Amino acid sequence: MTPALTGAHRPRTAGLAPRLLVAQALVLVAGAATTWLVASAVGPGIFHDHLRQAGIGHTSSEAARVEEAFGSALLIALGVALTASVLLALAVTLFRSAWTCSMTAWPRWVLSAATASST
């Protein structure tokens, strides 16, 4: 039988805000990776079909160069857009969690006065 953990022996765990921030970051990275993979897999095929419909043959060197340019532009644009969106979402989450944590540390009379004046 193990003895009950007392305050001195209890392992310290991260608070709720850091754990939520990590969870949010994982969701954002998973969403960005999924977007990248789907766009990389679907985009070139759709673009190739548009080239074929426009009358540019599959065997021409121009079509190959245009498809290569499209692929490069797609990956660069997705990389920049996804990086910006992930960084912005993490910044908003960090700001919001820091604001919420700081609000809980304020004296109750300040919070009640602030909520009373806003209504």
C-alpha cells in the first residue's frame, strides 16, 4: 500500500492554461499539415486538367514547366499562409490565456467594479 501524497511529496503539474495552449498548438499544427497534404495532392491534378482543357498538351515542355511553376508557387503560398495563420492563432491564444490568468489574480472589488461599469 502506498502512502497518500502530501503537499510536500505531490508532483507539480502544469496548470490548465499551459496544457490548453499545448493542445491548441497540436490542433493547429495538425490542421496545417492536413491542409498542406491535401492541397499538394489535389492541386496539381486539378491544374493539369485545366491545362489539358485549355489545349496545352501533356507532352509539351511548356506544360511541364508551367506545372512545375504551379507546384512551387502552391507550396510557397501554402507555407507562408499556414505559418502566418498558426502563429497568429497561437499569439491570440497566448494573449487570451495570459489575460484570463491575470484577471483571476486581480482583487474581487476591481473585477466587480469593472463588470458593473460595463453593463
